[in-house]
Amino acid sequence: MNLAIRDIRHHWGRFVLTCLGLSLLLGVVISMIGIYRGLVADALVLVRAPAVDLWVVEGGTKGPFAEASRIPRDTRNAVARIDGIASAGMVTYQSMQIETAKGVARVLVVGFEPGRPGGPAVLAAGRTLERSHFEMVADIKTGLELGQLIRLGNDDYRVVGLTRGQVDSGGNPLIYLSLQDAQALQFELEGAAARNQAARGERANTNQVNAVLATIHADADLDSVARSVSRWKHLSALTQADQEAMLLSAVVDKARKQIGMFTVTLLTVSTVIIALIVHTMTLDKAREIATLKLIGAPDRTILALIIQQALAMGVISFSLGATLITLAADRFPRRVIVEAPDIAMLAAAVGVVCVIASLAGVRHALSIDPAQALGG
Amino acid sequence: MSAPIVSLRGVSKHYGDGPTRVDAVRDLDLDIHAGTVAGLLGPSGSGKSTVLNLIGAIVDPSKGQISLDGEMVFDGGWLRPDLRRLRLEKIGFIFQFHNLIPFLNVAENIQVVLDLAGWPRPKAQRRVAELLDYLQVADRAHAMPAQLSGGQAQRVAIARALANNPRIILADEPTAALDSERAGRVMDLLRQVAVEQGAAVIVVTHDDKVMARFDVRHALADGRLVGA
Ligand SMILES: Nc1ncnc2c1ncn2[C@@H]1O[C@H](COP(=O)(O)OP(=O)(O)OP(=O)(O)O)[C@@H](O)[C@H]1O
Ligand SMILES: [Mg+2]
């Protein structure tokens, strides 16, 4: 006969309420990990979206995301001629605000040459740019729809394709324009502030782009191609892996520490709360525990009663919390990725937490004198 | 007469020390035989409950010897490492307030003792049914303790005390919460158990309603036997 289950059934209303409360707390713990995974995934989207092998950027910089990078347009042709390069395309990146039906949204405009590396490798709907003017591929997160016309600067652009989950490391959705449109837009949008910049000679001009992206032939050696590019002193060549490592170290390390600390804090708080609940449940059962001892129940029976209840509480609350977060993941403003290995790891942590939290209750239960059952 | 089932020799119990010392039981010799219902009487504070708890291995004697069912269990110290096992094997307790486990139903309250004693499931279930019948609470088998009347609850508590066939039944004020008719029935039942199971039943009571129903009466005053 399982005493833990019988007791829970007797007080099921209280137990369910307790589990509901606890599930919210554990849900927050799960969402912390999910938010972290989301940050990592978002940070890598930008560098993975074009699916290229090599990023050619301004010499001595780690551009174009970690540092600013400006290189001349003719770099593309120079790179394309290098042995092993299959194709090369110029790209620009620029943050701006657009107005959608939902209001003003911040986006990252990616300018690329249709038919060359730099555009979205995977589309969720529609097609990529085919003409070099007034077409746009937008991420679904912008709220834009296929076929919609949207005004940017002085021109109307038609949404011809949609991507899903393409955001910059700040969580802002990407929109893709042709390189010419993107540069024209940049030029138009530079207001008074930019004219000042221009006076200092800093203005980006259409002779410059942020990077040249290249793919290599299947039989070419990535490192030697990169070395060939880097022989030009004014250029650096970064592989896809370099870019990912850089973005991760720039964006993710701090977030990892921040969220790691927060998760540990929350787990500690959960431990304290579960400990309090278990302790209270044990106090409430002092007389029953004394009676059990009196009629001959060994400590193991009493420990099982307490620890099983704590674990049941943990398992139910955690499952509830995990379900809740999984269902709500899409409603978070930034990406929340709930993955099975994380859930499994957290579940194990919660199991340990429950056992640790039971200790206070267990200590009390063991100290209960069977004679306590006798009092009126 | 057969050897006593409960035998105390020179048993003393004091609580505390120095100025707060209370001598609850002093140098007590007591024998209770199988098949008897013994009354433990005396004014409040005379040590009745303490004697019962000493026999039940719930409190530790300060000195003396206790033997239960032919086994010396205390001789200056407990001779068994596991007193709960000792209680499970030899002793059934009945309290003034029935002390049923509130989250177990009537049948489970009895079953739990048999589980602890390691009875196989089918045998235990037969025993539970038999006890519920015997104590006339079979129709309440699935009721929770809170749903029972005082008399029903006390009968279930008795069923639980009897479940593992203990040779010693200890009852502290078992009838105090019952009216005289129900108190009488409980006493009849205890007598029946004493006779049918060859058990020693020791009942602590103040209750005048049941005074006439004991085979032997031991009166305590200030921790000593004063003869009845
Ligand atoms: N745990 C304890 N600590 C200290 N003193 C105690 C304890 N239990 C009992 N006593 C004292 O021991 C003496 C005997 O107590 P006991 O409970 O055996 O009396 P009793 O005859 O059962 O009384 P009552 O009829 O009121 O139940 C009393 O003076 C009591 O105050
Ligand atoms: Mg008493």
C-alpha cells in the first residue's frame, strides 16, 4: 500500500494547487534555458542564413557583425577569380525602422546581389529576388505577407518571399533587398546626421559594401582558399566556423553567464520553497507519523512517504511547467527553444532538488516521538 | 496458572533530573497473564499511562526488567535493537482518541499493520475482512475515518490493534469518549479477544462505567502499586 499516494489523494485539492504554483516557478526555470537556447540560435541565424563558405571582410577586422567592415565593390570580382571559389556576392547590412500594419518595427536590411551568394538560402514561402529593383524577401516575424506592397524611403517594394526565424542577434527580423535598392535606401535615409558624417568623410558610399560572401568548389580546400584571399592586406577571410565562433563569443558568453546565474538562483529558490512545503506537510502529518511509528512502521516507510510526496510534487509540477512553456514558447517576443535534452537535464536537477528539499522534512519526521500519538 | 505474558520487575521511570525530577513509576513489580483483562487504575498523575508506555516500549525505563510474551526485552537497557519491530510483533495499541490514519480508509487502516508485518496480500485481505466482520464495521470498510462515529472509529482502532494477533493489547482510556452502552460493548470485545486469542489486555481507565468488568485491578498511587 502506497501511503504517499493515499495521503495525496486525501488532500488532493491542496496538492494540486501547490503543484500549480510550483509548476509556474519551474516553468520559469525551463523558459530561462529556452531563452538562452533561443539567443544562441538567433545569434547564429545571420551567419547561417546565406549558407556560404567564406566571408571576405575589411582587413584586420572581424566584420561584418562583430566589427564594422567596409570593402570596395571590386573585391567581389577579385575574389571570384581566386582558384577554388565557386561564386561570390556582395552584401550590405543596415538596421532601419519600417512601418507595418502592426506599427513601427526595427529590421535588419540585408542587401545582396540576386543570383549570387548572400540571399536567404531557405525560404518559407514565395521566391527569392528575381529582379534587381523593388522586390523584397521578409521574415514572417515582420508581419508582412506575400504580395504585400510596403513603402521604404521613396519607393514601394513588393514582398515576393518569406523566411521563417531569420533575425539578427537583437531579435529583429531580416528583410532582403537587392544590393542596389539597399544602397539607394541607405543613401536616402541618411538625413542630416549622415550629412555631418559625410562632412567628416565617413559616409558609406555605393562603392563600398560590408562583405563579400563566397562559396567554394566541392574539391577546394577551404583553408588554402582563405589564405589566398588574405594575401591582400586590405582583406580578411573568415570561414563560416570563424564567424559562428565569433558571434557566439560576442553575444552568447555574457548571456550564458547571466542566464546561468539566474537559473541557479531560481533552482535555489525552488529548493527552498519545496523544502518549506515538504516541511509543512510533514508537520501536518506529525501525529500520523507518530502513530505509524507506534504501530511498528520502520523509518524507511516514513522516509518513503515524505520523499515520494516531494518527488511526486516535483514530477507533476515539472511536467506541468514544461507543458506550459512548450505551449507558450511561440508567444514570447524572442525565440524560446525548448529541447528534450535540456528538459531531461532540468528534470534530473529538479529530482535532486526535491530530494535535497525533503531533508528538512525527513529530519523532522525521524525526530517525531511515537509517544506523540498518545496525547489527546 | 501459566507464566505471565507481561512481567515487570523493579521497574522505575523518572522524568528529568535535579529539582525538576518526576518519579512517575517507582520500583514496580507487575504480572499480567494470558486471557485476562487487567485494569490499571488510579488518580491523575499516578503513573498509569507511563506504565502502559513502558510495557509498550514507547518510553525507556530508568531501571528494572521487562519481559513480554516470554522474552526478556528490557534489562537495564533494551535487548532488541528495533523496538518498532517488537511492537509490531507483540503489541496492539488502542488509544482514547482512536488515532486512525486519516488518509487511509477503514480497511487500509487495518491493512497497513499487516503490510508492515509482511503478510502476503491475499492472506492479509482475508484477515482484514474477518476483523471488520468481527467488529461489526464491515459495511464501513471503504469509509474514511472522518466519516465514522466515535464508536465505529474505536472498533476500527481495536481491529487494527488485533490485526497481527498480538499477545499483548494495551488500551489507554479506550472508553472515555464513548457512552456507557458503547463502552460496555468495547469492554466485551476486549474480553472476547483475551479469551479467544489468549492475550493479556491491559486497560488504563478512570471510567467508572467499566470498573466492574476487569478480571484484575491494579491501582497506582504516586507511581506505586497500592493493591485493589
Ligand atoms: N514526558 C513527560 N515528561 C515529564 N513528566 C512526565 C512525562 N509524562 C508524564 N510525566 C509525569 O509523570 C507522572 C505520571 O504521569 P502519567 O501520564 O503516567 O499519569 P496518569 O496516571 O496516566 O495520569 P492521567 O490519569 O492524568 O492520564 C505525572 O506527574 C506526569 O506529570
Ligand atoms: Mg494517562
